Amino acid sequence: MSLQEYWGVVERVVSSRNRRPVRYSYFEDVWRAVDEGHRLVVVRAPTGCGKTEAATAPFISDAAKGSRRWVSLVYALPTRSLASAMLRRLSRSLAAAGAEWTTATLSYGGLWEARPYLEGDVAVTTYDTLLHQFYGVVSPGYHLLLPAAKVSGSLVVLDETHLLQDAHWYAPSLLPAHVASLVSLGAQVLVVGATVPEVLLEELRREYRLVSRGEEPAVVDAADEPARGRLDVELRGGGMPVEGLCSLLEGAPRPALVVVNKVEKAVEAYRALRSCLGGSVALLHSRLRGGVRARVEGLFEGDGAPGDLVLVATQVVEAGLDLDVRFLVTEVSPVDSLIQRLGRCARRSDGHAVVFLDEEAARNVYPRELVERTLGVVDAQSLAESVRRLSVARELVDGVYAAEVVERLRKGWERALSEVKGWALRFPRSLLHKEAHREPGPLLRLGYEVACYLPGSAGEYEALLGGGETAVSLERLRDYTVRLSVEGRGEAPAAVVHEVGGREVVVALEYKRVDGGLALRGRRMEPRAFPRAVESGELFLLNPAFYLSEGGDELGVVRPWRSRSA
């Protein structure tokens, strides 16, 4: 294929967003690797360096010409919100390139949609949905092999891998085996990221060699520096003072971003800034209802955020959102996460970042050893350079994620990891056996996500609590769904527990399609039945007392585990 054709696609796509196209040299390295047929390509490039365009240009170019080398493009991301944003982005890219007849779908295991199971020429999905469908753990009826057949001839892009990291290095430990299984069945895989540590790259190499008869994956490390403004970084000891944020932001350039590690502190910071800055402050975290999140995320699409905006957020801003702020205030986090946060600043104009180095701010959020090692390797200059130069980012990341550190993180999980890895690697040889489609353990994540419906009125809440039925549109259900991410598979969070007649119950919501939407009906169960209901993919009734609002501002579920009286 012609590299100039790919450049033509990139220029049309980027120009359609009112941006100036930049010809990064690493793009051509990626395209050559893809065109030469490398089954695994690992791409590492700084934030804001066009990785999405580099990864998708070959497929979009084919689509625009009406030719087809791959069955489809499957684009996987760690979260639903990132997948939704990427669908919008790729749909606009297809239209800009003249491939408007190419179909793009979103598949992330939703409760209420007719699940497309990776249908379409472009299928945007989450890692979890991709793997569960690929292995046939979740399937369209009895068609266990249909998703695998679709993926096997596709170009699969695995993006934002750093968001998979967890306290036990569980998901990153399993990713190489899943990649090897995808490649074994014929997929061409691109692993794309700004902060892929060497320890993960080496494990990708090792698993790939086993299924490719000793061949090496293509690894593209960008030498380009992104076309961005200058970033100055200031390090401060101690914790981020919520009461001092107003003075810190007074006179600071806008738009501005404040990133904290915990939802509870994000709400405190939002309250403080609203009191002094008024309506120019927005809040974004994972436990807001879907409609509010979409509205806030929408502020950053198109021509960018309002010039006077101050966004208070948690880790959800580390990827996906096309943020360009001029002033950043953040708590410390592991170095790869910190680089992603800094990458949101000074993308198109100069910016300034303040990093508070209080280790306690990361307690119970990130592994202590990763934060300690981060504090030991960072300085203001290296952090400022890390968003421009991949070599600096790699040195910082590899200084934290050393092989011995990773081994300590996954200590105690070796047996579980070995079982899932072995099952994944055997899958291509045993996929015709029904037993091969039975999940041996968590395929990627140790925790689970609870989908909860926030009733719109006291009457609706009482009806569902009493086992009654209520009709909702699909749009309303999406807008009023709150997702709670919970580690482990233990007791029900207090936010889904209700008191009825002096006893505690959890309410699962059964749903059926009716004209114009869905009919929901509440079904009570004992809290001890909650873990099994979660595994079955139930939708739950959220206790509205836990969803906070103040003066018309929605704050979301702030303390899902604490009782209302706490």
C-alpha cells in the first residue's frame, strides 16, 4: 500500500477537527510494520502524538477505497466512557476520509441494548467485552465461535493499556497471553500506549515467540516530539490543600484541571472552588450518572473546553478526553499515571503544572511501593520532558516498574494467573470443545462493576422497591445509570442496600422491551445473594440517598460503602 495514501487519510481526518496535521516519522514505521504483515506491533509514542491516527489509517484507507484486507477494525479500550468517545471519534474520521458507508458499532456488554457482538466494519469495545466474546464466555445464543471468527480476521487495536494496571499486576500479567491467543487465531494486533513498561513488553515478546515460531514482534518507539506547547512543572511537598485551591487558581491561566486520587476529595475540591469561582467549575468522576458524565465530557469535543473552565476530576481524565488545559494541579500517583495527567496540559499552548508529593494522598488507591518508587525517580525537569520525549518517559516508567517490583505485586496470585494464562494459550487448539469456553477465573480484572439505576422520583423508587413496574426510555436508562467499580467479590456496597420493613434488601431490576423503551420491575433479594447476582450481570436499584446533589449540582455517589448515618 502507498504511504502517501495513508498520509492523505491522516491529513483529511486531522483537518476535519480544525487541527494542523503533523507528519510524525514514526507513523511510517507503524504502517510498514502493518503492511509487511507483522502479526504483533507494539507502538510507544508520547501523549498527543497521534497514535490513534497512526493505528487506524491503514484500515480507513482501505475502507475509503472499498477494498478490504481485514474483516474489520476492532478497537479496544479499558472503559465504557473511553469506548463511547472513540466511537464518535472514529465515526467522524471515517466520514472525513470518504468512508461514510463504513459501519461503526459500540459493543461493551450493555444491559439494555441488543448486543451487536462486535458487528460492523469498525467495532469499538472494551477489553473485557472483547475477551469474553472472543473466548465465547458470553456469546450470541449458541454461536460460541461467531465472535472469535470475526476477530480472527480483524485488525485489533489495544489502546490505553496503562489503565489496566491494578494493585496485583493481574491484568498486565494476563494481557500477553490474550494477545498471543488473538494472534494464534489470525488477528493482527497493535498494542498502543505512551507508557508501556519494558517488563510488559518483554512478556509480550515471550508469549508472541511461542505462537509465532520464534518471530519477534515489531516494536515502534517514536523519536518524534509532539507539536505541543512548553510545560513547566513545579513540585510541592505535602498534601493538596482543598482550602487553598482558590488562591492557587486565582490568576492562573485557563482552562485549568485539578486531578485528585479519590472521589470524596474531588467533591470537596469542587465545593471549595464553586464557592469562590462560581459556575465556571465542572466535576467529573466515575460515580456520576451517565448523562452527567456525557455532558461534562462533551465540553472537550469540537473546539475544546470553554476558556474559563476549571475541571475537577479523578483518574478518569488520564486518557481518552481531548483535554488541553493551561494550568494543572494534581496529587502524586504512580509515574505512568502521572505522565498521563501531565500530558493533558500544554498540548497546544504553554502551560504550568503543580504536583503535590504527598504519599498519603495515594493510600488505598495505588500500591504503596509504586508511589514510593515514583517519589524516588521524579524531578520537575524529567516530568516536564516526559510528555515530549519517549526516552525520558521510558526511563521514568522502567525505574518504577522493575521486574522485581512486578513480581512482588503479583505475589499470592501466581496460581490464579497460571490457570488463566494456560487456558487462554490452549484456547486456539481446543475452541471446538464446549469446556474451552468456560471462564477459569477472572480473565482480566479482579474486581467487578455494578450497574445501578438511579430512580428519577420518590414515586418511581417506591414502585421499584415494592416490586412494581415502571417504563423508561433507553435514553433515560443510559442517562440515569451509575456504575460502581468494586474490588473483590464480597458484600454489597451500602449504596445498593435498601431498608424495607426493618430489614435490609438488595433490589435487582428485571427488564423487558416494550414500545419506546423498557419496562423495569424490582426483585428483592438478601444482600448475601449480591455477589452471584453481579456475576449474572444484573442491573441494580441504587439507593437515591447515596447520590448527592447540592443546589442543582450533581455530586454523584461519594461514599458507596459507608452507611447513610456514617
